[in-house]
Amino acid sequence: MADKGQVQTSQGQPLMKIGYYILGETLGVGTFGKVKTAKHELTGHKVAVKILNRQKIKNLDVVGKIRREIQNLKLFRHPHIIKLYQVISTPTDIFMIMEYVSGGELFDYIVKHGKLKEAEARRFFQQIISGVDYCHRHMVVHRDLKPENLLLDQNLNVKIADFGLSNMMMDGEFLRTSCGSPNYAAPEVISGKLYAGPEVDIWSCGVILYALLCGTLPFDDEHVPTLFRKIKSGIFPIPDYLNKSVVNLLVYMLQVDPMKRATMHDIKEHDWFKKDLPAYLFPATNDQDTSLINTSALMEVCEKFCVTEREVHSALLSGDPHDQLAIAYHLILDNKRIEDETSKLEKSNFYWASSPPPTSGSDVS
């Protein structure tokens, strides 16, 4: 069980402490709980801590299947996804120790600058799609993409927050507790159909792309029932200054029928998207990765999950895309490809967060 207590500041004010981390100011309150800054008391490493109250989220399951999902979230290594360092559990709360970025929300950037130049909008969008695609390939759907979950680092690179957390909640509970704007929700979600597939993220990304290019939302109204009618109609204004190529992409992504909506493959192959696309965002798959078992990745899965090589082999041979051991194995291979590709950039790995020292306490893994 994690050490959870209080320490005194120089002014005698009590501060909450979890493991080696001293909690600081509240950054915000989101769908899944409160987010605070924290600093490692030995190294000074600054992190963000999401605090989940067990009583408030009764449908949050941290045992069995979810425990392995959390382990996989900790394996995620992508330059445009907020890194989850550790999950610490106490009888009353769950503390998610995460990467901290200082650039604020992409939404605030749009509010400040208005509609962005096409090249800048495309750069942000390419980074977002790269991160979303990475998670979709590893069987994690966000379901709640919105400006509050798109953060910027000091170099104005996008960092997607809260990936995978929606998978820990039952569908009904997820919708009841979602406190974000419905402007980004797909028609099938607001209709109560509770689709949880990649297509709901595609719709949200389409709304985000529109906001980047236009500085406004495609579907907006203060009266929520009217807003929902607009979303379900799929009809939105198209400014004259948008070029035909990006309009084609927007219309494809904002199809009301999820079966007719653009897929991730369609987006990645679209001419507008591919222009000036950095190679590191979509590293090529090495044929050897799929034809041979990578011993290093195999051993890492065994170590992380405390399982045998035989169990991992069985998971890979089963062909079950949802098997958490198989997902972990492919995550590790993907991380290696991304690391190899980014090393070619010779940018001193500016977007990689260094993991803080291990904290004391119970890690849900």
C-alpha cells in the first residue's frame, strides 16, 4: 500500500504526499478526476498526477483484465501521447503519475491565434493522427478526444492525454460522468448507441481539424438539443478559403454514418495529410518484425507481466488482437521502430519524457 500523508511547507502549511511525490496546485478537474502537479522530493522531477476517487467511480475496475490494460498503458511510448509513469493505489484513491507538459491546451492556442495557417494546422493534425493511430493499432480507443485532452509541450508539439482511461469505465458510466463539451462527440455517441470503436475518434479528429483550420467549430449551439440536431444532420459551413483537398478530407471524416466515415488508413493515404509528413510519425514496419519472434521483446513481456515464454508464444499464435500479452509484445516492437526513426532526426529526443525514479507504494501492475 502506498505511503499517503502530509508534509509541512516552510510556512507550516500541510501538503499532501503520495509515495515520493509532494502534490502541488490543481491543474483542472476532468472526466476521470482531479489533476494536480507534483514534484519528486528527491530529484525535483515535475509530474502531473490524476487522482481517481474510488467512491466516485464505482465502475472503475483495477483488477484482472484492467490491471493488464494499465500495464500496457505504461508501455506506451509515443512522442505525441502523454506518458503514464506509474499507477499507485490506496484504499480511497488511485493516483496516476504522468508526464507533465507546460505549454497549455491546444484549444487555448487556437483561441489566442485564431484560425491557423494551413501548414501549421496540418502539422498539429499529423501529430494527433499519429498518436491516435498508434493507440488504435494497440486496441485502445480514446472516445473522448476534445481540446482539454490535447496539450502542448514547450516546443509546440501535441501531447494527447487520457488515452485508455475511458476503457476502464462501463459505457453508461462513461457517458454520465463525461464533463467535456459535446461538440466533439460523434452522432452515434450522442444518439445513445454507445459505439466504442475507432470511428468515434475519427469523427472527433475531424471536428478538431476543422477548428484548427477555421478557428470555430463545425457544429455549435448554446442550446444542447439544437446542437445535437446539427451534429446528427452532419451539415456544417465550409469557408471559401479552405482548399478543395482539405474540404474533401473533412467531409469524409464527418460522415454521419460511421460505416461511410473515413478510416485511419484513408486519412493516412489522403494527399492533403501526406504533404510534408515527417517520417518518424509512421515508422515503416520491418518484415522481420512480423515473421520472427523478437527475443528481446518476448523477454520484456515476460518480465513486465510475470509470465512464461510459452504463455507469450501462445498469445501471439492465438491471433486474438485483444490479448493483452500480444498487445504488449507489439507495443514494444512499435516503440523500438519509433525510437529508431526519431533517432535519425538528431533532435536530442526533445519530446521524450525521462521516467522519474520508482516511487514507494503499491503499483497497480
